Amino acid sequence: MGRKTFESLGRVLPNRKHVVITKNKDFEIQNSNVEIVTDIKEIEKYINQETENFVIGGATIYKMLMPYASKMYITKIYEEFDGDVFFPEINEDEWSIVEREKGVKNEQNPFDYEYITYVRK
């Protein structure tokens, strides 16, 4: 994840390792579950692991790591929102949908949405 995404969490999430990518060489946190990297080459050790690793944003990080992804879990919300940061376009020629599940619309989730799983062709 990017530094801003990490900071927006407000805490280190339990039972998982966090790899925070940042250009800010002064950013640091003292926690054994957090690794700070300042160069994309530093995450190569995670790219070809058998273990599934997750990218959770932000937009720059998604764009930077999209070429390395083999699977995507996307929540697609069918609503227009104002914003200036977006997930990269998914090239349908490169990805296949392998699972699709409609989300439950209710008071907590007032929009139509679905969970879509893509795998690289």
C-alpha cells in the first residue's frame, strides 16, 4: 500500500504484514509487521511468492503494480461519485472474469454493487 493509504488506516491491522511504498525517505514506523520501501525493486521478493499478497491502494500504487498482478478482487459500485483519483482501467483483453457475486443492497450499502474476481489471461 501507499503511505497515504497506510496513514488513512489509523493503525497497523492485526495478523498481517504491511508493506508501505513511499517516496518519503523520512517516513518510518516502529512495528515488526510494517516494512517501509522506497523503491519498487524492494518488493520483488513478494511478486513471485506462492502466498497471495494484496495491493490495497492508492491509485498510484495500483497503477504501478498492475503489470505484476495475476488476480484481482474488485468491488464494482454502480453509482457515479465525484473524485480525482481512480483505479486503472481494466483491459478486458488481458483479464478474464472467473467469479461474479452481487452484493447485498441495504441501509449500510445503499448502492448496487458486485464482487468480481479477474485472472490474467
